[in-house]
Amino acid sequence: MRFAAARRQVFVITWITYAGFYFCRKNLGIVLPMLHEISGLRSSELANVVFGYSLMYALGQFGFGFLSDRIGAKRVVAGGMLLVVCSNLLMGVHASFLWLLVFGCLNGIGQSTGWSGLVKMMASWFSSDIRGIVMAWWGTNYVLGGFLATSFATWAVTESVFFPKMGWRLGFLLPALLLLGITILFSFGVSGTPEEKGFSAESPRQQPDLLPDRANWSDLLALLAKPSLWTISISYFFLELCRYALMFWLPFYMVNRLKYSFQAAGYLSSLYELIGIAGALLAGYVSDRFMQSRRAPISAMMLFGLGCVMLMQPALAAYGLVGTGIAISLSGVLSYGPDTLLSGAAAQDIGNVRATGTASGLVDGIGHLGSLFSPYVVVYVSERYGWDRLFLVLAGSAFLAAAVLIPSWKQKPEDRADSRIHELQVELTA
């Protein structure tokens, strides 16, 4: 197999693989309102399950990237996928709080192997001169994957085609079986590095920008001294608090506050990711074409727009399914745009070539701390002050995320390539 063909195969299968992780991640948000009504689990208990998952996911991100460098990314990702499959199958066995908490945490651990491991594999196959454009398109996997996963889980628990008496359990069973098939495809369909596939070290690629045994303290200290690292990370913290509230709790809000059916709530919430794809591509295009590769301006403007949509959510919901659908769609565009930009290109710009991995890890790690607080903010505010007040809090979080970026408004990539190199990159990826 020619190197180019093998590389395309790696792109497609790893894209499918990371999208597949979401089938056993987004299903939790669909099953939550059913567990609340059928099994009598309190909102605070459901929040603890989401917190346990998010905590293990955040901690795992810091460790599994290092492990992927040591024993091979393919092994780590495949092992994580099997853990995700098993934990989801077991979550469908029993609906008690402790049972769901334990296997929700194990699911979070398995899920945390995906991003760092697959990104390392992509770095092994794609050289740095084309990696930026390739990764921009590859990163659509979690946005589209989230949409497909939400729709699939909604279909699984509402259509009752297979084993209708199983009810909510199908929300865990069917996604797990689907991911098991993807695990088999991943395990036998790709190699972790070109050398494993039989290509020589002289293949047209470069080694990953940052390996654990090449890191040193001076790189870390220099990175920590950059104000832009902290502005991006703090902004991402407030964005993730808002995004995870919407991602996990939109179905719950629509069932309990708006009195929609499970089916309507599930399908409507899937618009968040589906329309969010447009925001991700729009942010990258505007940043590079019209902002001289500055990430802060377009991110701040979209975050400000997200805050405005949060303020208007109660008024839009008064127009029924159409108004709610419009609000969810706008929220997806205005949150996934800055999300992909801040955690991707902006982190790479800060780290340059040497410290890209470290910068990305710090930005993602700090950002996901926001996701840990998210379920408690949702439950506390919605139960004490109502859902409309919650959207005021989410609006404030979005406005803070935008305001924090103002000091980095004029920040450009320190190693921005000249226009001719950029044109060659486009030609190579066309």
C-alpha cells in the first residue's frame, strides 16, 4: 500500500474512532431524564454521576498522553475503548446511584484515552507542514460524532424496535455494541506509526513535536511565563462550564422545564452538535483569512454572541419547538467555534513547535476543570432559582470567557508561516 493511501486510511479510521467514543459519552445525557423519572434518582445524584465521569476524564487526559508515548498510542486507545464498552454495558444492568457512579467513572477513564492517543497517531502519520489543515478537518469528529451519538441514543430509547421492555437500558447497550464494532475496525485497520506498517523512517513525515523524554523544565517555565497561555486557559474554563451544561443537561431541561417528550428533547438537543460544525469551520476560516491568524478576536466575538443567546433563551423557548431549536442551533455555532479554536490552533500557537503538546495539555486540563463544576451549577441554580436564572448564569460565564480574551486581542502566532508555505499546504491537502 502506498504511503499516501495508508495515510488516508489512518485519517478515516481514526476519525471514525474518536467519533465512536461519543456514542458512549452523549448517551448519558439522553438517559439522565429517564433515570430521574423511572428510577427516582435525585438531580443531585445525577450531578454526582456526571461529576465523577468528568473528574476521571480530566485526570486521565494528563496521564494517558504520557502513557501513549511510552507504550504506544494504539494500545492505549484500544484498551480505553474496551473499558468504555464494558462500563456502558454494566451501566445498563442496574439503575442505583452507586452502581452508575462507579461505572460512570470507569467510562470517564476509558474515554480519556481517546483524544491524546489518536492525536499522537495523527502526528506520527502527518508531517508538521500539513498537520494544521489536516487536524482542522479531523477535529470535526467530535462535533459530528456528538450529533450522531445524541440522535442514536434518542432512537435507541424511544423507538423500541429491539427489546422494547429494556427501555432506558438500550441507551447504554446499543451504543456499547456499536463502539465494540468500531474497536475491532480500529484494532485491525490502522497501525500506530508508519514504521509498524512497513514504511521506512525516511517516509515523508516528521516525528511528533514533543515527546516526554525530550521535554525539559526550561520549556515548561518559558511556557508558564506567557500571559497568553493563562488568558486562553481561563477563557476555556468558562467556556467549558457553559458548553458542558448545555451538552449534558439540555434534554433534562426540555423534559422537566418545557415539558417536551423524551423523543423531542433528544432530537432537538442533537442540533447543538449538528449546527455546531458550522461554527467550528467558520471560526477557523475567519481567523486565518480575515484576522491574520489571530484567535482571540473571533473567539471573543462568538463568546459574546453565545452570552446574548443565553440571555434570550427563555424568550425564544416561548415560541415552542421552533424557538427552542433556533436557540440550541445558535448556541452550537457560537460555542463550538471558540471551543475548537482555543483548544486547537490557539494552544498550538502558544506552544510553537517545541511545546505544543504541553500547551495543549494545560489549556485542555484547565478548561475541563470548568466541566467538573458544571453539573453542580446546573442543579443548584435550577432547583433553587429556576431554569431561567440558570441561563443568566451561563450568559455570565460566556461573557467572562469573552472578556478574558481582550488582552490577547492582537496576539498572532509567533511562528506563522509565510503565504507561499500556506498555499503549498492547501495544495497538498486538496
